[in-house]
Amino acid sequence: MNLFDVYPLNDIEITKALGSNVWDAKNQKYLDLYGGHAVISIGHTHPHYVKRLTDQLHKVGFYSNSVKIPLQVQLAEKLGQVSGKKDFQLFLCNSGAEANENALKLASFYNGRKKIIAFHGAFHGRTSLAVAVTDNPKIIAPVNENANVIFLPLNNEVALEETFKAQGDEIAAVIIEGIQGVGGIKEASKSFLQKIRSLCDAYNAVYIADSVQCGYGRTGLFYAHDYAGVDADVYTMAKGMGNGFPIAGISIAPKFKPWHGELGTTFGGNHLACSAGLAVLEVMEQDNLMQNAEEVGRYLIEKLNKFEQVIEVRGRGLMIGIELPAELAHVKKELLFTHHIFTGEAKPNVIRLLPALNLSKTHADAFLEAFRKLVN
Ligand SMILES: Cc1ncc(COP(=O)(O)O)c(C=O)c1O
């Protein structure tokens, strides 16, 4: 049997990983500023994480949501505390797309409406409704085309207001990334997020903050959206939540009242997933990782802004986009194959940095030195 060949692969096999480093099968060491696509939040094979998962595996790895799982309650309490949303409610699932799918469904159940506002450049996942609100026709199969989705330009308050004025009583939800990841590290402005909040309030629509990539402490705030100073109704999260163990969730405002059967999933919130989620939050708290993300991120952004070859540096904390001119398109590949540094990318020419939140300044300097050599 062959693999279904959907991923363009680098010819590298990773056999060992620790902190912000990984090693390949030939024992070549790499600096990981990609974090396996923003997933590694507390560093690879963190000892507390490994111990918590291993201990749990020796007790019980999985049982379904037909029984009480106290680890879910512990995770909800910890998440409420670390995220600062103590009165929100947690629904656990398995991936970012599934989190968004459930958030959109929840919104529609809540106000009985069908239309969704999403934004140009958005990426929300590949399942049916998540892909329908993703601005990439290439990955939307005919069966996923959805006439209820309205795409508007990001940060255009006038377009948003006009859409609400015309169709406000049909709009179930507005879904937005705090910082677009796949779209090239593009920030939603404070005033735009505030406008979404006030229009959703005025028209009883649901504000969904997709924090799958920009959330979980990456920008120095738990949810990137919160820098606008207004709460969303629903936050979706995944990636960094389990440091590699598949776990996702949605944090739901108190005004939503659940009913049995409204949402559900077999694997969501299983014992191992919750142990991974708890280990991540415990390390984040104990080691002040949000503060580190903010500080090392600010340091990197400041230094990167000094390179005159760079068109623009975007992002906050450890979610950074470096837009390069076409003649420097080779830099990402050379970072990997010459300097052994993993980074992410966005089309056409943006290098994305999405490292673990405990990245050190020494690691940041190693990257800056390699970058300097390549752009000069
Ligand atoms: C902002 C955002 N939302 C949703 C998703 C989908 O997450 P998953 O791949 O876990 O389904 C992604 C994945 O890159 C993402 O960046």
C-alpha cells in the first residue's frame, strides 16, 4: 500500500527532538523555529510532559465520554485560569478544523441562522464548514461550496458595517483569526475586532475567535484577539494545546447553554489528551512562557526590522512573518539545508517563525546570524 501523496516533503527524517532542537537520521542537529507548524509550544520532549503522559498511559489511556473524566474538569479549570476566562465553558475535540466546525455549529444552534462572515486570506481548516470559510477555492471541493459564506476584506470596517446593515438578522457568526497564519501573518486591527464585537452584540451574531495558530500564548497574550480589549463569544484552539498530542477545544461564553447531544466526538477529551493539555498549561505557567514569547518575539522583531533587505516584518510575540523580495526567495530553503534551521512559509515570499514559546535569545541570535549571512 502506498501513502496518499498529498504532502510536498523535505527529504529529512526526524529521529530525536529536545527543546527547540531536532536531529535527523544522520544525527544532524537543527534549530526548530517552525515547531511542526506552531504545534510545539513548551519544547520537544519536555520532561514534565513526557512524565505526565507516561504516568497516565500506565493508568488509563482512553475511555469514552460516556463516563466521568475528572482530567477534563481539571483541564477546564486550568485553562480558565491561564486564559483569564474563568466563567467560559470548555468543549474538547481533536483538531483545529473540528474546533472551528463545532464553533460555527454552536453559533448557528444559538441564533438559528445560517450566514457566516469570514475574511480574505483566512484559513480555518479543511473539513466541510471550516473549509467553506477558508479563502482558498483550490481546496474547496464542490460539495463544500457554501452560499451562506460571505467573504469580506480584512480590517475593512465599512464593508463589515454595510454587510450587517443589509443582512444582520441572517448572520450567525463572524469568524476571524487574530493574526492570519497561512494568509501570511496579517493582523486583525484592534479597532476591527472591537467593531466585530459591537456589531455581533447589536445583531445577536456570534464572534468566533480562531486562535488555532495565533493562540495559546504565542503572542504573549493567551488569545491573540484579546489585545483588542474585548471578549469573543467563542475561542477555538488546537496546535499548541497538546505540544504534539492531538487535542483541540472551544472555549464558550457563559451565555451559551448546552444540551445533551448538541456536540460530541469519540476521542475528544480522552485521558491522554487531557494529560498532555494539562502538562502544557502547567509548564506555561511555571516557566512564564507567555512572557518569554512576548520578550523574545519583541527582540526578534526589533532586530529583523533593521535588515533593509526585508520588505516587512509582521506579527507579535513568537508569531512572526518576514516578507522578502522575490530575489531572496531562496532564503527559506537555505536556512534549512545550509544552516539547519526549520522555519515555516506563506505564499508568495513570507518566512514564518512559529517556534516553541520557550525559545531562548541565544537561539534567536543563531537564527539572526544565519539570516544575516543569507540576505547580505
Ligand atoms: C488559523 C487556523 N485555523 C484552523 C486550522 C486547522 O487546524 P487543523 O489542521 O488542526 O485542522 C489551522 C491549521 O493550520 C489554522 O492555522
